[in-house]
Amino acid sequence: MVFRSWYENSTNKQQAKERLQQWYKKVEEENIEPFLAAAESIKAYEDTILNYFNNRSTNASAESFNAKLKGFRTLVRGYVT
């Protein structure tokens, strides 16, 4: 819940980074192995993740469109005009 909170309530990149650092500290204090592994993975991609907060947008619409195109190609495979 703390992890979700930093993501939903941060309004800019700097604030998100500070709250993420607080989450890292909490994870280290609790010393729960799955969370430690997750924290390490997030640290590896932290800059990329934090870029979301520049304008709060993702490439989800492009990914969705690409999936629809892929599905269409699969559907018409073997169709000869």
C-alpha cells in the first residue's frame, strides 16, 4: 500500500523520487526478501519509471494499437485478395 501511495500521490518527478526513497528505506527496515528483490529491480529502472511523472503519460495507447494490428494480421493470415 505504501508503494502504491507514492505512485498515486506524487505530483512531480522530484516528489516521486523522494517518496520512492522513503519506500526503499521502509523495505530495508522490514527486511522481507520478496520486497527487497522488487526494490532492487525498481532501482535498476528508477530513472525510466520516474520519467512518467514529467507529464504523467505512458505509451499504453500505442501498445494497445500495436496489439490490435497484430491481432488483425493474425486474423487475416492466409487471406488472398
